[in-house]
Amino acid sequence: MVFAAIRDSANVYFNYANKTGYCMDGDDTGATGSLDGDGWNVLQCNQLAMPNSTGNASMFLPYTFNYTKNTEICQQ
């Protein structure tokens, strides 16, 4: 009963079209279905740029957002 409830909850996201015979792919950890990684690039290029840079005083790797480079990549 608990597993059926979990499956039904997951189907709201993964099987929103309510296709019969649908089987969830447990290896699809990115939850992108038939989309490849380019789907995220399209999403990123259609959103307002949220530059986030980090320096050496952060737990994250140093990264400097380059607005011009980002725009060039999105316009390709």
C-alpha cells in the first residue's frame, strides 16, 4: 500500500499524460525523460541571467560569471 502511494505520487510528475503501460525508468536520475542535456541550456538561455560568481573565500570552486560569453553561447 505504501509503495503504491509512492508510485502514484511519482506518476504525477513522470507520467502526467497518464499513459497506460508506462514504466518509470529508475536510471533517469535527472528526471529529464526524453530530453537530453540541451534542454537545460535552452531553459537557461530563456531566463533572466542570474550571475553568480565565487572567489577563493567560498567552499565552491572559484568561478567568474562572464555575461558576454554567456550571451554568445545562447545566440549560437
